Amino acid sequence: MKRGRKNSETNNNSSEEEVGGESKKQKITDEESTEISLSPDWGNLLPDIILQVFQYLSLLDRAHASQVCRRWNQVFHMPDLWRCFEFELNQPATSYLRATHPELINQIIKRHSNHLQYVSFKVDSSKESAEAACDILSQLVNCSLKTLGLISTARPSFMDLPKSHFISALTVVFVNSKSLSSLKIDDTPVDDPSLKVLVANNSDTLKLLKMSSCPHVSPAGILCVADHCHGLRELALNYHLLSDELLLALSSEKHVRLEHLRIDVVSENPGQTHFHTIQKSSWDAFIKHSPKVNLVMYFFLYEEEFDPFFRYETPVTHLYFGRSVSKDVLGRVGMTCPRLVELVVCANGLRPLDEELIRIAERCKNLSAIGLGECEVSCSAFVEFVKMCGGRLSQLSIMEEVLIPDQKYSLEQIHWEVSKHLGRVWFPDMMPTW
């Protein structure tokens, strides 16, 4: 009986161990299944979620991700990912910049050209890259672009192309895009007839036009744009295209208020370029119509060519002198530019600009940014200038070599004095920051 009882106990213990072992195995299996169920199923994510993730990836990473599974590849080709695209066209022999792969370009043309809306081209200085850009433009017959930018990263290579070839490619976009709102075509051979095509198809939607250094456009060509594109808000052009008629057209009741007007005043041949004068009445009408416009002027002139400018009040707000400018011209700026907000003088000479700076501080009450390069200003006059402008000077970029120590201030003292009047710590620049 004892032996039977012992055997039964042994059998009971073994049964309990088996049950316990099975429960442990079941527990481990349940935990494993729980881990598997909690791990994300990347292949079955919702397309909208994958789309949002793809929008944060570079084009190359996006292409690699599209090879993970069929669903990801389908998302890779969704129209939302191809509305905005930048073609980078560079020749390996002449540029270190990355280029868009030709196979990808072919795929975009075949599968996504009708999805493109915001397109830009970055080309290097080679003629081959500019030709490649034109070839792509000429194939965009099934798309309606909203923005187009042609950007030369170095020398303006589009100017090396035959004008007819460039115009033919650009006209394809102008004709097929019925809602073009932004166009940047600086340094290109665009001409008056092509602008007429632009106006005929996009006059109701065009809001921004940048076309500096376009030698084949005449004042009549840009006037045609202003006469018909009444929604134009931003415009950039060379001074030779600016006219009294253009300012009056931009001031008409039909035209919206212009927000930004950039004018490049450039001279390539010293003494051989004639600059016309804009009437004060035209400027007055323009500012009356668009009182908050930013009028930006870049000057790349020689000293003897400044005679037509700043003879009467000019409504410029941002003024940049890329070459040496005389004391006389800067003195006239102080007298005739009451709306001035920003002033940059890259070079002046060896005569101190003390009186000119004081005059600018007195009369330009909106001045908030100034940069001085190869100029000379006494420390006392500079401190007085800062004191008059006060805390409204949000940007003060002055090379250390500009400041001339005098009896009142040394270079060590001027740092503290200027900081006191600005209300923040200030030091002279060791190199230009503008």
C-alpha cells in the first residue's frame, strides 16, 4: 500500500510538472505572439502615412525606399510627391555639383509630367546643361506649371544657346500653363514676342516676374506685361527697362499694389552707358498707389555714371552699392531717400564719411540696417551716428578697418560705447557679412 501510495504521488507530481511545463510553454508562445502582433507591419501602413514620411526624404532616399515593397512603390509614384521638382543639370567634367540622373528625368517625363506644378532648373556654366534644360522644357506639353525658375549657378549659360531654341522651349510652357503665377528667368535670351505669349495665356494668374539681365527685352515688352498682368505683385528688372510709362502702368487703378520692385543698375562699359532719368511725378504716382512697396536698387556703376541719380526725392528702401561710390553721391542719398531702410556701401575711398553718415541718420528715420566695407569713418562720428539711430539698428555690419581712432574714442572703447546705444553687445566685423 505504501508502494502504491508512493507511485500515485510520483504520478501526480509528474502530471503537475507536465501541466506546469505546458503552461510555461503556452505563456512563452503567447508572449511571442504578442510581440509579433505589437511589431509594426511596415508593408501595410496606410498610403497617406507613407506619403507623409516620403515627403521628408530626399529624392535618392525616396527612390531606395520605393524598392521595399509594392505598396511603397505605388506611393512613390503618387502625384502629390511630384508636384514640386528641381532638375539639377551639371556636367561632371566642369562641375562638382550633383546632377539629376538621366533615367529619373526620363521617368518623370513619361509618368509624372502632368503632375508637375512647381519646377525649377539649376544648371552649371556649361552650354550642354542649358541645352538639356531646354530639351526637358520642350517636352512638358501635358503639364500646367504654377511656378518656373531657371537658375544659372555660375555663368549665365542660357545666354550661350541660340535664341530661337530657348524661346521655342520656353513658349511650350507659356502656352500649356494656364495658371503660371511665378516666373524667374534672369540671365536668359527671353524676348518681347515670348512675353506676349506669356501674357496671352497667364495674365490673370502671374504675380511674380524676375527677369534681370535679359538683353533682348525692350521697355515696350515689359510695359506689355504691366498693362495686362494686373495681379503682378513682385517685379525684378534692369534699369534700362524702367520707364515713366511702366511706373504709371503699375500705378493704374486696375493694378494691385506692388509689394516688391527690384532694379539692377549695371554698367559694363565705363563712360559708354547712358542712363535716362525717371521723372519725380512718376515716382510719386507709383508710391501713392503702392505706399508699402519695397523698392530695392543695386548699383554697379563707376563714379562718373551716378550723375542722373539722387537728384530729387527717390522712394528707394533698400540700397546697395557694389562698386566704389563718392562722398557726393552718399551725401545726395541722405538728402533724397527718406524711405531708406537698408544701406550697404562696399567701397568708398580714403575720405571719411562722417558728415554723410550723420546726414543719413538725421533724414532717414526708417534706417534699420547698414553695412560698410572699404570706407573710412572716424570713431566719434560713428558713435554719433549710432546714438542718433538708436535701437532701431537691427543690423550693423562695419568692418574693423573702417573705423579711425580719434581723440575721443579708441578701437577698444568704441565697442562699449556702441553697445550702450544699441542696447546689445556689438563688435566690429572681421570680414563682410552682407
